[in-house]
Amino acid sequence: MIEKMTKVSIVLLNREKEESLKALRKIGLVHLETLEGSSEKLSAFKEFTSNANLSEAILGEIKLSKNTKKVSDLSSEEVIKLCSEIVTKNDRKKQLLEEISANTTELDRFSKWGSVNLSDFEYLKEKNIQLKLYEVAADKYAEIDPDIQTILVNNDKRSVRFLILNGGNERPEKLIPEAFEVPFPRLSTDELISEIETDKKEISEIEAFYNANAKYLPSITIFKKSLEKDIEFENINAGMSCEKDGSENDLAWISGYVPSEELPVFAEECKKNQWALAYEDAQLDDSEVPTKLKNNKFVSLIYPLTDFLGTVPGYNEYDISGWFLLFFTIFFGMIFGDGGYGLLVTVVALLMMIKNAAAKKPFSPLLGLVTLVGAATVIWGMVTCTWFGIPAELLPEWLKNLSIPLISSAEADAHWMVPWNSDPSVYLTKDQNLQIFCFALALLQLSIAHIKASIRNCSNRNFLKALGDIGSLLQLIGMFWIVLAMVVNGKVFPMLGYIGNVPVGKIEISLIAIGFVLSFVFANYEGSIGESILASLKNIISVLLGVVNVFSDIVSYIRLWAVGLAGAAISDTVNTMAGPILGHAILFIFAVLLLVFGHGLNMILNLLSVIVHGVRLNTLEFSTHLGVSWSGTKYQPFKE
């Protein structure tokens, strides 16, 4: 459930602001409203953090020798000084690399000219001998006017390099346009080479400094983490609203949110600290109200996943943690699909839990979640008779007996007749049964979404809007049959006509039509039916497409079967590749490595598929039908 929040405002003396904030942080109950402070101290903290981040990145790339001991006890002052040096040297290294690049470019430009000494040109210029460097295509050199005094430097098949003697500051008028002047280098070529070597030496010294100080990386990491709290504190301290009259009795104030059940405790703390307190129930339409979830330990197993995804329902939305956990567990088992894989996951998770218990470490919700989904995979593998991709005929008889024939790989070639049709050509296969199961899951989960929405509207006495949710539910039920007819088997599930005396065609169309009308009229109801209809008319395209979306949302659950089928195919391929060489003693180790690698890779791919597909069905399809947009902010109180 989403805990009820209370908005609180605290008023205190401005001169006691810092001490009061320290006390507020110690209480650790208030989720403060967003503040943007500005102060020299805050700027300094941010600079320290920036330096620490860069230093951590630089030193983190260095591999320390096994004999080097990492140091984690540097003082804050020492870390600040070290990070500042690292940043300064990093800037210097960038500058040196730019100089080397520029000098190397210059040397490349004069690589065919040989050594160029600028002092020689200056000396000749003092003697009234002015030289300029030119280059021209080899076949054009002979076309240069004889009146222009040139000195050939060298040539190759493509170009001729030459000097023009006493050509003045301007380009000679008679010089052919194909000849272009070569600007003198910034320094003499020998000086460029020397400068490059000097720069490289300095870079080596900088890198040696990095290597010598890489052992202090843990100290920098610890310092950076401590800065996060300092920045948070100073940002609040500098961003608080306050009077600025200069009086000793100037006031400062700050607002935030406290869980309503904790309000009496917080009020008592305010009294102890002599703060004025004002409070009111948080408004549902207030976008800054944080969301705090409260569930039992079992449902809380889903929190590691939702925290990883960063998904938080809005304060005015639904907490679907329990449903998320239930269906994610089912989806995980179906996508992972293989009981052998599930057994490995479960055993590893249990061993880690036992190890943590022996070390008296607290219970890990993540390991609990892994154990749960691993067990679900074992159950799904058991009912479908899927174990490490081994063909069903090679499995023990007792494993086959544990499976459910309708979806078991041990009955892959079997056909099942349906009670409402005696035609032997009308039957269902194992894969079709699995597809039906997927679509049934879709109907169940999406129906839960609309039932929950309808119940909430009824509890808010908005009974007419609840009719809009009932309309969506009717559309789901009618569309479910159409999906079965179009995707699974149109003969078993006729879209039109009768099954016996039951007019299934009329029923499904009627459900969709009635549901559409109810949704059209009441989905936007907020006190006026006319305005609700008008809102639907304004979005008529989206409303009409909504019917198609119901179809596509149900069909999207077929991914559970398709992805599971792909994983089973990979398992079978790995076994097929390794099978022929398992019987050869020389190749046995290679076969085992192939099996471990192949099945390991398949497990990784399955895990990615769970994240992509299993999570999507909860956070998109289910959430969309329920009206959850995951727009919330997680409750994070200001605390030590």
C-alpha cells in the first residue's frame, strides 16, 4: 500500500538554522521539498566532488601490483589536496598531448623538406638575403619564369620543393598560380623534436604520479561518498527561505512531507527543538508528494527489481507491488522455461542465503526474489517436462509423469479434441494450449487492472466513472475470444456463428460494442456526462484506436510462449552440438565446456528477455490499463 503523507512546514530562528538542520537530519523523517541553494561553501563542495570524480576515473584505470596495499584512511584535507593535484596534472597532460599533436603535424608538414632552422633564415635576412619556401607540381616547375631566382631543394615524382630568393614580402607577380607558399614552422624542426621529447618525458612523470597515488583510490571513494551528504546539507542550508532584516529574531522556514503515522513522533521532536510546526494532509494533485510503500516481507521481495528499474507509482496512483511480484514470478518461470536452469538458480541463491545466515548478515530481499523466481522456473519446467533441453524421450519416466499432458513436451505430438466439436480435424496442439494459457494470463492480469480501477472509483463514490472501467473489462472479454479465433485456431474458437446453441459471435461482438459505449460515455466522467462524452469526442481517434489496442495488448502476451520457445531451441541446439563428441574421451572436456558455455549463454539471454519482456508486461500493458504512469518520487527523508 501507499502510505498516507502529511505536508509539514517548520519555522525556526535563522541564527540556529545549521544546528536545527542537523537535528532535523538526526530525526530522519522529513522528505524535503526540492531546494536549489547557492553559496561559496556549496560551490566548493561541488568542486571537490568534481575533482574526486575525475580522480577516481583516472586512478581507477591503473592496475596495482599484488604487493601494493590500498590506503583508505587519508584525511579529507589530504584527499582534497591529492585530487586537486591530479586534476591539475590531468589538465597539464591534455595540454602536453595537444602540443605533441601540433608539433607532430608541423614535423609531418616538413618531413620532405629536411631540417629547417629558423635562425639561419633570420641570419640571411639580416644580410639582405630573404628566402621563402614554395612547392609546386613536378611537371610545372619548368614553367616558372626565369627572372624569378629559385633554389631547388629537392623533388620527387609528384612535387618540387624550392626557395625563392629575395622575392619580397609579396608573392612574385610572374610566379605561376600552381606554386604555393609553405609557411615557416612555429619552431625549427630540431626544436620541435626536442619539445616533443620534453613533453613526452613530462607525461611519463605525470603517469608515474598517477601510479604512485593509485593506492589512495579507496580514500577518494570514501571522501566522495561523504561529500554527498555535505552537499545535500549545504544545499538545504543555503536554499531555505528566511527573513533578511539582520535581526537576531529573523526566522527561517522549510517544508516537506512526513508519513502520517509518524506525525505524532515528529511533532514531539519539533516541540523538543522549539520549532513552530504547521501541517495538513498532502494533496493528491501535489506533484512533489513522495511515495512510500508499505508491504509485508513477502511482497517486499519485488523492491530490489523496482528499485533497479527506478519505477515508483505516483502518490495518487496504485501500489501494484503484490500483483507485480505475482505475475513477474509467473513470467520469469515461463520465459526462463527450463526446470534445470531454475534448479541451478534456486540452489545458488539458497547457498548464498545460508552463507549470509552463517555470517549473521541481514536477510537479502534480492536473494529471496531470486529463490522465488528460481522455484517458479523449476515448477514450470516440471509441468512442461523441460530439463536442460534434453529430449523428453530421454528423461526418466517419473519426470514425465510430473508434467501436465496438455502442455508437456513429452506429449509434443499429441492432439486434443475439444468437447464442443466432434470433428476429428478440429483439435488443439501443445503449442496452441500454451498460447491459450498466455492469452488467459493476459485476460486475467488486464481484468484485474480494470476491476481495481472500478473498485477505487466506487470507493470514491464516482460510480459512473466505474462504468467506464467495466466497459473496458467487457471489451477485454469480448476481444479475448477474437484473439483465440484469429491467433490460435479459428475452427476451435469460431469468431462468428455458434457453439452448439450458444451464439458466440453475437456474444463477443455485443460485449465489445457495449463495452465501447460504456467507455466512451463514462471513461472521462468527472461530474458531467456531457463533458465526459465531449472529452471522448475530442479524442475520437485515440478512443477508436483503443479498441485495437485491447487486441494488441492481449496478443502481446504471446511473447511469453515465443521467447520461451526460443530458449528451448537454443538449449536443444547446444545439446545437439555437444552430443556427438561426448562419447569421445579426448573430446569429452571440450564437450563439457561447450555445454557449460552454451547453456550459460542461454541463461544470460533468458535473463535479458525477462527484463525486457517480463517487466514490460507489468510496467506497460498492465500499468496502462490500470492507469499507473510511474510518475512518483521515492520517499527519501533528510537523514544521517
